[in-house]
Amino acid sequence: MQRVLITKASYSGCRRAVEEALANFPLSVRGRKVLIKVNAMNGAEAEEGVVTHPAILKALMELLDEMGAAEVAVGDNPGISAYGRNQTAFMGNGLGEIAGERYLNLGREARSVPFNPVFIDRVFVSRGVMDADVVISVPKFKTHARVGISVGLKNNFGTLPGGQKANLHHRAPAPVDFASMLVDVYRLRPPDLIIVDGILAMEGIGPYAKELRYLGLLLASDNAVALDATVARMMGYEPDQLPLLRSAQKAGLGSYLEQDIQVLGPWEPIHDFRRPDLSDLNSTLPITYQGGMAEFPSFRPSVDLGGCDGCRICAEVCPPGALTMANGLPRLDASMCVPCCCCQESCPRQAITMARPD
């Protein structure tokens, strides 16, 4: 029986909830190297509700020290390109301040490993992830335009450094293929424990949306499929509606069936939680082709030109080259857009959102 813990929490008092997660899912950390893989995204501030909150990181680091961990490192590979920008993202959201000297730029060193040749023969995985004795993933409770939810399974995409994430977006343009590819990435190094920041959740069309919902919850599990299935149900999905969970269960990573999951704590559905449409998540057609049919997708990148400073990062990371610069501002060719959300995740000014076209 897979178990998922749900406990009430606040950022000012989250240590007790993190301690409860570690008690319910014991880890052998004494004398071992531990990596905390957070969701740092693009340097968004903690109050924007799209990154792991520094208070949870602080509590987790303190508890691991008390448990005798020999080494605790903190890192992520945000959806941006250069090493310096990786570090800038951490410094901009408070995670770097809490991590201090334990911050590890996961983009600097990587190891080549075999991958699913349907997409690409080999990928590079951050050495800090592969060399850790224990990996704890700390994602955010939020939605994602391509796969519906961005929690345990999706957070492992950040174990891949550099521009190869954009390359994999390009090689898996159909939503169901993208979901399958994420499962293949997850299998490279599944975390030993997942602790979800659901205190301030994000709804709407993520992974960066401005619609927030205060839940006051921390979730934890040692099985990403059970955890993501529980989150999916809270959001109003049935797990078998999501290709991400279907692919993960088929790969033997766990069960999303309700009878196979023991939920410990206050589970209840979230009323009117705003989330991506199922029609956008289940197509086997490349999204560019769907757009040509005027049927899919129901969202595109929308640029707040007043908030844009013309840094060009969105155009640089766009896998199909749908975004270009014109007169110092980004211009979208909708016929080429995947859309993969790379531009949204990469924008340091948070000037890009995923929106439904008129």
C-alpha cells in the first residue's frame, strides 16, 4: 500500500509539518550526502507561489543537520540556459540566501546516461543528483499547461541541466509524448522522498500563473505516482485522465488507483480549482499541427510588453524558434509555437504568461 501524508501547515510554522513528513517516511541520512532538489524556476519571488518557499527549505535543512547528514546540498536546473542565470534564479527568490554555501549549481557538472531512443539516445543528468546518497524533491503544488500538474514527477525534469530540456520539448511536441518523456527522465534517478509545498498553491495555466490559492497544506510521499494522483484528485482530475500518470503507472513506478493509496491526513477536493483543459493534455498530435487545425491548444504565450525589458532570453530558449525579437520586443509566430512553456519559465521579469487566445 502506497502512502501519502497531508498535513496542515503555514510558512511560519512549517517545521512541525516537515518533521512529520520525515517521521512518516524515514530516511537513512546519518553520515550520507543529501541533495534537496527544489523548484527554483526563473527566480520568481516566493510570494508569487510558483517556487518552493524558502521557509520549507530552511526547516528541512535544519532537520537533516540534526539527523546527522554528512553533507546537505541544495539545487535545481531552472528552465534557463546559462550557468550564471541558474545561480541568479536562486539569489532572486530567497532560496539561495537560505542555502548559503550549500547551494549547488547543478548545471556545472553532468553525467551522460542512456535514454529512450524514441526521443534521444543519451541525456546529461546533473552529477550532484546522481552522486547523492539521498535525494529529496521539494516541488510546488501547481498546474502545468502540458501535463496538467507539476508536482512529484514533473519536478525531476530539473535534474537535466542546460538547453537539453528545450531540445526534449522539441523532440516530444505532442502532449502524450511529452508526458511519456517526463516519466523516462524521472526513472533516471527517482527521489527518495517528495515533500510538496501546498501552503500557497498555484492554479490556472502553469507552470507560471498569477492565480494563487491558499491551501495551508504540506504533502509528502516516497512514491511520486501516488502523490501526483492524490494532487490530481484534489485539483479535480481523475488520474487516469492524465497521460503523465498513465505513463508512470505503465512504467511500474506506482499505482494511481484509489484503493492502492492510503492517504494520511485531511484529504478533500479543492472547490473550483482552475486547471488546464483535458483536451490540451491528451492529444497524440504535435501541438503545431493541432494549431493548424484551429482545434488545439487553448493557450499560447502572452507577453506583457510593459513588463518586458527586451533581454532576449525567451527567444534564445524557444525550442522551435517561434519567438523572435522585433524592435527590441518578443514577437510570436503562433503557427510554430509548440507551446512548451519554456519562454514562460525562463522570463526573469515574469512578463510571459500562458493565456487563451481571443
